[in-house]
Amino acid sequence: MKKQLLKSMLMAVVGIGLLAGGAMADIYNNRPITTAMNPLIGPVGVNPTYPNEPLIQNILNDAVGVNGINSVTGQSNVAIWKEAEFDVAAYLITLHTGGNGQLGIYSFSNPSKVYDFGIGTGSGIGDQVGFNIKGDLGLYVNNVKVVENFGTSFGFYWKTGNTKYYTEDTKNSNNIARALTYQIADGLSVKIGNDESNAEGNNDWILAFEDGTDFDFNDAVFYMEDLQAVPEPATMVLFGTGILGLAGIARRRKSN
């Protein structure tokens, strides 16, 4: 009986490792994109291609301060999120738009389920939309259900014309990176136009899209509030460690 229990627990650990590895391989992007790949991503000051457009580092500096987030080393590999708190609205707030398009959301479990938020082209800094997933798994925007059975996990896209540029690299043409994500540290002050907000719980993000060919990732930049990465690697590691601990206890009992 004890042998079977130990064997089952060890198999569970292996299963968790395989699931975790598969999930991370599927929905985590390969980051960072370095200045060697594209100098426009780094803090070079003035955009040499389009001098009147701010570089992503300039936008980050305006939002969180000069020493807040480095545009290269601060890149996150996160591509999919869930709500940080059940049935509490998350907010998407415009920081910068330099292209013609609009921000949208798609279901991770069923990417055909999408919704265009309507913020983007023509929207000013600070324009926002609130959304959440309720108990029926529907997507609600400003407390109105807009998509049935949306699911709990989601990514975002920037849509120009009929083309969508996704937070998941693998959904883009030739698997090309079209979005950079930055996690904002807990307590860091975020400036949005003339307003300021403090990031809380490491659940706030900056999302920057590229819809052209210069890959300076300044075509649409948004502040995302109260979202949690999916999956949570730390949680999986702790869970796996717990099972290993149980296996160790069973082994010690057997030796005694």
C-alpha cells in the first residue's frame, strides 16, 4: 500500500512537471528581445526612424519614472492572464497610441471568442475600460455581459483593419513578437496623464504593441490593472514541492 502511495505521488510530481513545462512552453513568450535584435527597443533617447515618435523606453519613463522599468531587462515573458481577484473588475487604460487600431481580448481556451474594447484610435491618455469574468464564465464589460462562456484565462490583441497582433507570439504570422509586456512592481507609482496610481500586489502591467515593420513597440501602449499571470510558476513549484515533501515523509515512515 505504501509503495503504491509513494509511486502515485512520484507519478503526480512527474505529471505536474510535464504539464507545467508544456503550459509554459505554450503560452510564455521568449523574452527579452534585446537591443542587438532591435536597437529601437533600448533606451537610445530619440527614435532615429521617426523622430516625432517616443520610443518604448520614453513611454515607460513617463509612466513609472526614469528608474522604474528598463525596456529590455524589464520585459516579461507573460502572454496570458486571469483576474487577480474573482468578480472584481480589471482595468485597461490607454498610455499611448501612435497607430490606427483598437485593443481587444480573446479567450485562451477558445480563441474564436473575442471582444473589441473600443479604446485605441482616437482615444486619449487615460481612456479606460473595465471588464471581469463572472461565475458563469461570461465576459462582462462595464458590468454588461458581452461574450458567453468566455473562460477564465485570456490574452490581448491590437487590431488594425482586419489584422490582429497578439500577446502570444505563436498566434502571430511567422511567430513574430508583436507585444512586449512589463510587470509593474508592487507600490511603484504609475502616472497616467495628470493622474497617478500605485501598483498593487505585482498584478499591474504595461502592454506595448507593434503593428508595423520598425518594431519599436510604441504603436499602442496600455496600463493593465489587477491581472495575474497564467499559469503561476511559483504556485506550481510550491505544489510540486509539497508533493515531494509528502513522498519524503512516506519514505521516512517506511524506513522507520
